[in-house]
Amino acid sequence: MTALPSFAADIAALLAERGAGIADVAVLQPANPFLDMAGEDLRRRIFLTESETGETLCLRPEFTIPVCRDHIASQAGTPRRYGYIGEVFRQRRDGPSEFFQAGIEDLGERDTPVADARSVADAHALLSRVLPDTPLAVTLGDQTLFEAVLAALGLPRGWRMRLARAFGSKALLEAALADLADPPRNGALPAPVALLALDGDTEALAAHVAEGMEQAGLPATAGRTPADIARRLIEKAQLRSIRLSGEAFAALKGFLAIEAPLAAAAASLEAFAADAGLLLGPALETFSRRAEALAGHGLPVETIRYDAAFGRPLDYYTGLVFEIGVAGVERPLVGGGRYDRLLTLLGAKAAIPGVGFSVWLDRIAAVREAK
């Protein structure tokens, strides 16, 4: 086991000052919540094992999901803030697979802009304490605004879901936009399958798939079921039948090209919406209130930028996403965001909003050593 760096005591002190008591989170976790909700980037790096009863387990790859699960199990009231400092375990090409993270998970605060701004301010304060006199740069994105633009453009649900899943991955988003501009044909599918998929006949297509699996000697329990395969084929066929108008596609590309200092970002978004004839409503109002709340924390707003195409590769984010880094250092030191649907998906009986961030202690250590 690696040792905590000396500056971890400063982090623990800041967590206490911010009202975030240290959560005691088990190292061994059920794997399914991470496999279902964490995103492809994290899923492929998880260390999996199995219990004596056959349950799939994993070494803790991050803290947000375990902290939320423990909060639900404890039936604790909200709002409540949890801090943590501990090891996480991920397969990495450029460093040890066992490393330390710290952070705060802020659960149950109903004023979204206020909670968002506080999360960014807490993360900034943490870095400022352990990296004094180091200029920091903050990048903000907003999943809610992106989805509001997709809805205002009239994209069907299937396309909105695909693009929302791709948000945070430059490669996936570019591939989705390329398909949206020039949908591929269904010619790769055998004619009977293509016809059934285009007709949306799930039952007949599932029967056709099951027959093909039987002829190939594949059991129906191998991987996805025939019904799952049929639904996926129909979704792909329907996506390929949609072609966005040139005007709407240009508007989407124009939105994704917006990048501005925080002080000017709301005005840039309002100008975009007016030019494109789109109503962004509550999403834009939340963005503006968040910017005002951030300024109220006394952060150097000239170091905060909004990038409309910026996301983070975790599937559970629903609104604000952000990273904080240091000039000249490629990887961010902090990553965080809002996850309002996560606790419900994990089993909470009522909706509990959440926002939080994690810091990489090994990256902070490298910056301290370089200085």
C-alpha cells in the first residue's frame, strides 16, 4: 500500500472547514453500479473479482458511487456533505494502478447554481492550499445546456440519447456528428433483417435473430438476448433514417464551437440562441445564476472559461462538469460535476440532487516536485 503524501493533512483540514466529514468507504465494492453507470472509459479499467457466492465485485475505482450507495443505505437526511481521502484502483498506462484521491460529494442541496458554484469553489480552494502561488485554470461545461440545444433543434429521442452519451468524448461526439450529417445506409444488414428493423417489428426481428443464433449453435443466453439485439438493431435503423437539416446541423456545430471567458459566456449563449431561433429556457437561466454565484465566491473569474463542447467521460453526469488544471500540465488535477439522477438509479426512494469533485493526489505531488 502506498503512503499518503504529507500535504494530505492540509486537505483533511480543508474538508473539515468546509463541513465535509470523512466518509468511511469500503475498498471492495459490487461491480454492477460501476459497469452500468460509470462510463466506458472507467469500465475498461476496473479490477474485477468474484465473491464465494458468485457476485461480481471490484476494487474501488472511484468514490462518488460508493459514497452515494452508503448515503442511501444509512438513510441519512439531506443536505449532507461527505469528504474522502483514500486509494482508488484503476488500470493505467502512465502510472501505478493504486493511487490516492480526495474530494467532496454534496448531496441534497436543492439550489443547483449555488451548489454547483460551491463545488467549484471548494475544489479551487483545495488546490490553492496545497499549491500556493500556482495559477489555476478552470474549464466548465454543461450537459444540461447541450441537451437543451438538442431538444430545441427537434432531434428525435434516439439521437438525443446517442449524442448525450457521446458528450465528454471528442472521438465519440465527432463520430456521432458525422453520422448525423451523412447517415450510413443499412446495406450492411441482410435484406430480411434490414426490412424488419426499418419496420420496427421487434417481435419478428427477435424471432429471426433467435433462429439465426440456433442455426449457428449459439445458446440464447450467450451475451445479449435476441430481444435485446432486435431492439438495438431497430434503434440503429431509426437513427440512420434521420437526416438533420443543414440549418439545424450548422446551429449544432455553432453551439459546440462556443468558448468564452465565464464573464462573457452567458451573453455568448444568449446571442447564439437568438441567432438560431432556439429557446433554451431554464438551462440558460441556471447557467447565468451559476456564473453569478461563482463570482460571489471571489474566484478569479478571468481564469474560468466555458467550453460548450467540454464534457467528462462518466455517464452519470447530468449538468455542470468541470476540470481545474495548471498551465503546462496536460492532465487535470481536479474533475467534477453534477449527477442528479445517480442516487435514484442506485436505489434512493426519492430524487436526491448531487454534485462533487475529485482531486488526484499523485498529480498534485508531481506539480509540487516540479516547483
